[in-house]
Amino acid sequence: MTQAHRSSADVIILGGGLVGLSLAAALDGAGLAVTIVDPADPESWKAATFDGRTTAVSSSSMRMLETTGVLEHLAAPGCPIHAIRVADGLQPGGLTFEPGRDGEPLGVMHENRHLRAALLARAEAGANIDLRWTSQVAKVVRDDFAGTVQLTGGEEIRAPLIVAAEGRRSPSREAAGIRMARWSYLHTAIVSTLAHDQPHEHIAYEIFYPSGPFALLPMNDLEDGTHRSAIVWSISDDRAAGLLALGDAAFAAEAQAAMGGFLGHIRLLTPRSSYPLGFHHAVRITDRRLALAGDAAHAIHPIAGQGVNLGFRDAAALAEVLVDGARLGLDLGDRQLLDRYQRWRALDAFSVALATDGLTRLYGVPGKAASAVRRFGMGIVDRLGPLKEKLNAAARGNSGDLPRLLLGEAL
């Protein structure tokens, strides 16, 4: 019998998406050997139709991407967000968030395809990163001594720790028997990019309707001067089907009405895509020689644009825990290291999950009285400096016990 080929690493990352690649970049920068295993073919990412979505990368996440060398590979600069305006429908009043005293933007809008390309290029340039694309996992064994991943071709990869960054349907999480709190919002997110007559002035808008929030996110102008914004329109499933069935011109007219027409005439620049909205949160994010990160651990409503940023925070915290452990000579799958990661991320992730879920339900209450109460509350927050500053810091990803990478400090 031919003996299977074996290789080793310090960490095996299952999943080469935004979170998995950002974690690999962080670990590589500190000299840890990483193997990424993913069944995808990254060549497919190069098509604009692969993922037409955009991501509002928080200021703290941008610091991490800069510190780990990812931004050096970014082909197109993102669009800074200089203000966020929150409104209850098209009623007067609302809440506006602006940069703090340091002038740092609230976040930067990036097209997902550009982020993926930059993270991939950083991984390919990594001295300590072994990329196993188009590789299927046949078997995973985690015991007291190591984690072993067997690929369908027979090769075995061994490491002290396995990180599951496989997304919402993480097979590693399910195999570990980690229980989930989960529910559906019975809403669909419709995503596209719009052209509009008036410049957005780097302002993001979150307009809340009982049927769901309408987010308008600034993007850089095209070379011909066309003004662009991305939309994430979260709407009840029964209405979403009708909107998706409309032609482009009719859909653009509906979107223009939903945003009050304040950016002038609009038209669609990219095909619409949609995905169901749901909530899930793992009761724990570690198991024997296993750590969960990103959507494998938690998935939230896009109401505040925090989903991917939560994953980047996972990556930053886990990288710091592992690098600190390696410098102390600890086994990277040691229980005390995993417990530190669990404690560090549990409260932050759960707090953000509860906040987004609460906002979704609060703004989903119909009626003039409910709208008046919400607008009254927003007016109070807008006038209370300390509370508004706390919410502002949360929007920028600057709240809580931040990992060093999110502060812009190398590991």
C-alpha cells in the first residue's frame, strides 16, 4: 500500500474567503506557517459577476488590512465614508454620525471582488502560506495531539490547530456538534449598484421602513464621472419577489422612490442579486483543536454593515492569541489559548448580534406612533454627545478591547 503524502503547518484554515485569507495574512506576517484548504477556484473570482456585492470596511478593519500588507495589493482605492445618516422612512429628523476628532473616516466602501483579489495576492506573496485551492476535504480528525485534514487525493495535512472559516454552513462546526441559535427574518436582501445624477458627497444612508431597511452606500465615481452608490435593500420576502421580477427601469424607479429622489434620476449599473436574511450565533466558537471564525461563528442582519467586520475582528483576535502563544512556546491548539479567544470574542460578537437584531425588530414596528417614538429617540441620541460618540466608535469598529492589529500595530 502506498503511504499517503503528509505535510504539516502551524495552522490549517478551512475556507479561503475574506476572513480566512485575512487571518492567513496576519499569521504569515508573524512567521507562522499556514495551509489554506478551499474547494473554490480563485480564477472564478476575477469575473465581476462572481460577487457584485460591496463591503463597508470599518476604520479598525482597514488598519488591520494595512498592517498585514493587504492594502499594498489593492487594485482600486475604496470610497471613504465621511458621514452616516439614519432616518425613519422619509420623515424629517434622524441621526447623523460623523468622523471623530482624528478625522478618520467611519469606514471605506470596497467592491468585494477587489478585496478578494488583494487578499489573494497577499496570500500568494506570503512566505509561510500554502494555498490548496480546488481541494476537497475527505476527513478531519482532531485528537489530543493534533488536527489532521485528509484531502480527497489522499494527502494528509497536520497542524496543532484547525480554523473553520467555511461560512454559514460550516461542516466543521456541525461535525463538532456546536449548537446554534438561529432564525430567519423572512426578508431578502437585494443588492445592486446604481448610477445617480447628484454626487453622494461620501455619505451613507440607512433609511428604515417597516418592510425593511434601505441602505445606500457611496462608491467611487467611474472614470467618465458617473456617480455611483451601492444599495442593500432588505425587504420582506413577499415584496422581494415582485421587485426582483421587475425590469431594470421599473426597479430603478422603485429604488428612487424609496430613497426620496434626493440623488436625482437613477439607473442600474449592475445586475441585481439577492440572498435570504437570517441570524445565527454559535453557543461557543472553540472545540478540541478547533476555532470558528467569521460566518461559521456568527451571521447577522446587514442593518449596520458589521457582518464582515465581525469576521475581521475574529481574525485579528485569533491571530494575536496564536502569535502570543507561539512566542511562549505553547501548543497552538492548547486549551488555554482557545479559551482566551473564546472569552475575547464572545461578548463583542454577541453584543453586536443582539444590537442588530434589536434594531431590525424595533424599526420593523409599523404605525405613525411607533415612527414618532423612534424619531424622538434618534433626536435625543443626536443631542447627547457621550452616547452618540459611543455609537460612533462602534460604527468605526473602535469599541471594546481591540486586538493590536485593529489598532494598526504589528504582531
